[in-house]
Amino acid sequence: MIGDDPEMTHRATSQPSKFVIGLTGPIASGKSTVAEMLRQRGAEVIDADHVYRSLLVPGSPLWRQVVDRFGPAIVGPDGEIDRKRLAGLVFADLKALADLDRITHPAVVAEIRSRIAQSSAPLVVIEAVKLVQSGLASDVNALWFVTADPETRLHRLMTRTGMDEAGARARIAAAPDSVPDGARVCATIDTSGDLASTLSAVDGAWRAVQARVVKDEHMQSLPMEKERS
């Protein structure tokens, strides 16, 4: 199990007992599948979308900010924000989507950082479409990019949400399908194939992480070279 590996206790941040992997990639790329494979090996998974939902409860500060921006029409009879109606607004208008990100990202990022700090797991996985764009890349030791071919993603999204093809294509087009320039991706995992091939890719990416951790620890254990006179 990954969680039992002593090498995983290394972390290059202020929390040396944790190793944090960031999973990012476009919508319906298979991030949750990869996250679950890591969860089964002992990781604690923090899903940014689940965090967002937990903060958007009726009457919460984030709920009020979103309703103030998009109006009471997005609120259902039970007081919950109708996420489907909100999605219809923001994915049809890039400015509205940018406003939603501006409102929600700071709160979601702060909560994710709090959960990382409170976690006792040696391996923490952050799953987020806009992980880099939100600033969370600075919190991870390794960034993994999960991808799949466009038609596979389209089929998954339509099956998962019941959207028609036009709506699914609009949702895919509005979300980033690559990481911003300058982001250092440690592994790219293509989930277009079957589960066995995805599992093989995950295992390969984890072995690469272990090798890097071992190398880093070896370099840190070497005595510093004395200054030459």
C-alpha cells in the first residue's frame, strides 16, 4: 500500500510528514478514477468540487456572495443554489464564469489548505480542474495531469450528467484542457483506455514519485561541500 511506504513521509514543505499530489486535468478526464486508485492505496483525497459544495450551504458567506452576483433566480425552494441553473449561466458567459471563480476560489483554496494541515495521512491528493489557476500548485509536491481523448470525455460527461451533446460540448469548451505555461507536470495519465491501462499508468507515475523522493532525500543527506579557498 502507498500509505505504508516509508519514503512517502518526506515532504518538501513546512509539513515534512506529508506528500501532496495534485491531480488536475479537463472535465471528465478521469481525475476521480485516478484519485480513487490512490485512495485505495492509503491516500486521503480532497476533491475541490466537494469542498465547494460543502461551503455553498444556504446562508453561508459564500452562498450569499454567489446569490448577490447571480441573483435569487438561482436559489431553489429549499434555499439550495440550483447548480444546474448556475452552470447554465456561467458556462454560457465567460465573464460570468470568471466572476464565479473570483468569488469561490479563495474560500475553496483556504478550506483545502486547512484540510491538508489537519490531515494525518502521509499521502494527500488534491483533485481540481483549476488546481494551478487557483494557486494550489504551490501546495503540492507533484503535479499529475489526467487526460482522455475528446470523444471519450464527451461520452462520459453526457452519461454522467444526462446533458445533451450541445450542452456537454459547451461545458468542455469552457473548462481548461491543459495546464498554464510554466506549471511543472510530473506525470501525465491518459485514461482513454480500460481501467487496467489506467492503473498501470498510475503505478508508473507513483514509482517515478518514489524515485524522486529517494533522490531528494539522498541529496539532502550529503554533507555540504566545504568552501574552497
